[in-house]
Amino acid sequence: MMYDWLYNLTGSEILAMFIVSLLPLFVFILPFALFAVLMERKVSAHMQDRLGPMRTGYHGILQTIADIIKLLQKEDLVPTATDKILFNLAPLLAFIGSYAAFAAIPFSGFFIGTKIDLGIIFIVGVTGLVVAGILMAGWASNNKYSLLGAMRAAAQIISYEIPTLLIILTIIMLTGTLSLYDLSEMQTAYFWNWLILGGPAVGLQKILLIPFMIMGCLIIYTSTLAEVNRTPFDIPEAESELVSGYHTEYSGMKFAMFFLAEYANMFAVSAIVAIMFFGGYQSPFGYLGNTLGWTWLVPIEQFFWFTSKGLFFVFVQMWLRWTLPRFRVDQLMAFCWKYLIPFSFVILLLVGLIALM
Amino acid sequence: MRDYIYNFWQGLYTILIGMKVTFKHLFVPAVTIQYPSVKPQMPERERNRLYVNMDDCIGCDQCARACPVNCIEIETVKSIPGEDLGTTSNGKKKALWVTTFNIDFAKCCYCQLCVFPCPTECIYMTDVYEFSEFKREDLVFDFVTLLPAERIQKKKNFEEMQAKKEAEKIAAAKKAAAQANKPPEPKQDKPDNKEENI
């Protein structure tokens, strides 16, 4: 494990812990956010037959860096009528919520922030901080659009947490573990051991599980998409109705914090889907490191597979964003309560019966 | 219940159709033209900034009179005898020095009405459309090829010639007057003399 390795290297528990806790931020979230913002712009542009940023660097690859520099230079504006403390605290809270989720995500067999047994529940719980941050931002902005956006966000995230948790419960029932590390280790070896294809079970059970697993995967993907407030579920931001929702009054680095939180969240939920249904960091067809006998290569390969899977789901999120128009509020609620929740209950029940078999 | 399942299926299926469409567009070449580095193909008979080929201009003032917004300002000076102004490309002899030919593109409405009356086809539309300026005065384009000193020179020449002519006229008139005045005296004298003689 990364922590033990660093502990042996540095000889100090505090230093090792510090480095391990900062690694996801500096090695992963920041570069990912830089890359994802550019990817979002390029994907959206090419889906609309445009080119996207082209001027900064080759085909605009330095665009996000230029944007970050611009945001850093900006004055830190705090409108006079705001609730100062909450206003300044909100972006931090939103970012902490999405950052903390990375603590329990196994990037590879070698590197996982903390190997807690309640991994998945921890992630769902700590992501709740984002709701608090958004609600705080909306309330403290003292702006009716911000408040409307924040209320919508809260309503939406709380509603969509139910189908998410029901599907998570299904997986817990099937696998008997809450730890994401154990979940990933369970789906090792080849891709037919992934839970989307029935998991490591064999025989009739596996075949019976496949349709429910595919349905469950679609449901959890949709509901987590709604939890991170992306189109078609972006009614809290809804730039054509609410200016830009809860971050209307924010500028400069505070706005960048919200932005970073959004992109970190995007990856976090994609990672959850990848871990629960697509084998997490496991390679679909064995490891080159094992074949060649280079054991040090295996964690790197695992990291590669994990980021590729995560990035693929992030790409699908972007793909959906430029395909589907935004829901109305009533449609959003109807979709959750009338379709997703009944379906996930049925899946929970039937998967339970199959697991008993 | 059947409708419910059907709705769910329909929702899922149509989303996949939409995703197929957007995925196809991911590989369609972009329609964007990288403007300042790549310029779009302009249509034939485009109407942009005017240009005046002063070698061909005979200073006939027809374009200025055709202009609906009076943005063309022309002043001409007659050449003095013996000066060779050359010929236009279609063989007309030039007789006037064009000392002012200003087109104010702030006023110009790009109607192309000035282009048709020109007898020598020296005023025409170009494909230049990027000529914005910070000051309105900078949009007044001077097409005259003569130097400022030359323009003054031409005017002076003409005035001198005019003055010379005037002087000549006056001299001639004086002469004539003198002749008209003088001869009668002898004539008067002569008849007188003759009468006296007679």
C-alpha cells in the first residue's frame, strides 16, 4: 500500500499521511479538472460541428491553464448584502465534500486513501456536504436566482439519493461487502467477472443476474448524474432560466472552487459506477506485469485501467449533456419517483431472490 | 402498466437514438472557418470598399453626382496648354488635373451606384472589408496620386494661366479699346481734314 511504502520511505507517520492525503488532489483531481474542462469544450464543440478553443497552444490545449490564470488574477468580490461567513465557507464546503469522496476510492490495488470497510456509504454520506455547500451558497448570496437554484439542487440531490442507495444496497446484498477495495478485488481476472456481467458467480445465477445488473447500472448512472447536477439534470444551474443558479454571485477563485468541485464530483460518480459494475481498477484481460513477472507494473496498469474507465464514463456524461435538453422540475421529480425508484425496488427484490438461490 | 413499461423503454430507446446522432456528429468535419487566418470565400459581385484607379480618372464628376449620400468629393483643375496628362486605358485624353478625390467610407452606403456611370471604369468595388478605424476622420480616403505640393502647383499654374489670360484679355481689350478710341481720332481728323480739305 502507498501509505506503508511512504512510511518506510520517509520514516514519519505524519509526513506519509500528509503526502497520501494530498496525492489525489495534486496528482489526480487538478490535472483531471484541467483535462476535463478542455475535453468538455472540445467534445461539445465537435458534437456541434464546431472546433472549440484553437488559439492557445496546439488546438487549444493550454486553454484551461489560461482560464485558471485568469481566474487567479480576478478580484475576490463579495457583494455587500451577502452573509459573509456562509458566502466564503460555501465553496470550500462544496469542494471538501467532493474531495473527501476520493479518500475511499481505490485508484489501484496499491493506492487507496483509506481502506475503510464502509467505503461506499462513506462516499454517499460525505458527498452530502456538497448539498450543504450549494444550499449555503444560494442562501448566502442573497439573490433570488441563487436561492432558487440552491433549493432545486437540494430537492434534486435528496430525491436522487434514493435510487442510488437502493442500487448500492442491491450490490451490497449481492457481494456482502461495503468496501470499494474488496468490491474491486472481487471482480478480478477477466471482464466476465465484472458485476455488469453477473459478477464472479457461475451458472444460472450469473445469467439471471445480467439483465438486472444492466438495469441497475443504468439507474445508478442516471441518478448519480442527477446528483452532480449535470445536463439533463442541471436545473440548479440552468443558465437559461436562473442566470447560473447558486454560483451567480461568485467570481474568481471561489467560482473556480465550485467548478473544481463539480468536475471532481463528475469523476467520483463515474468512478463509483466503474467500481461497482465495471471491475474498478481491474484490467479486463489480465496484466502485462503478471505475464512478464514485473510486479511493480501491475499497480500502474491498474491505475491506467481505472482512469480509462472513469474517463470513459465522464465522456458519456458529456455526451449525454450535448444530446439531451434539460428536464422541467416536475419531469425531474416524476422521473425519479415514478420510474427510477420503483424500478430500483424491483431490482432490489429480484436480485435478493436470485442471491438466495 | 403496459404504457408505463412502454414509456420507460421508449425513453431509453430515444435517448440512445439521440446519442447516436451526436456521436456521428463528433466525426463530422467542423464548419468553422478560422477567420483571421483563413478567410471565407466572398460571393461574386460583392460590394465592399471602393477603389479609384487615378490613372484612368478623367475627373468627370459623374460618380459624385450619382452618389446618394454625397460621400465622394471631387475637385478638378484645368490643365494649362502644353501640359500632357496622358490618356486613359480606353484611349480618352485627360484634360483635367484631379486635385481632390475623397471618399468618406463612414458615409458610404456601398450601393455601387457610383460604379456604373464612370466612363472609364476607374471606380470599382474591391474585396477589402477590414478597414475599421478608431477615428471617423480616418475613414476619409484620399485617392489622388499627386503630392500636396503638386496640387498647389497645378492650381497656381491654372490661376497664373487664368491671370495671364485675363491680363491678355485686358490687354487685348485695352488694345481694342485703344484701337477703338485711337483710330477715330485720325479718322475724325481725316474726315475733318478731308472736309476741311474739301
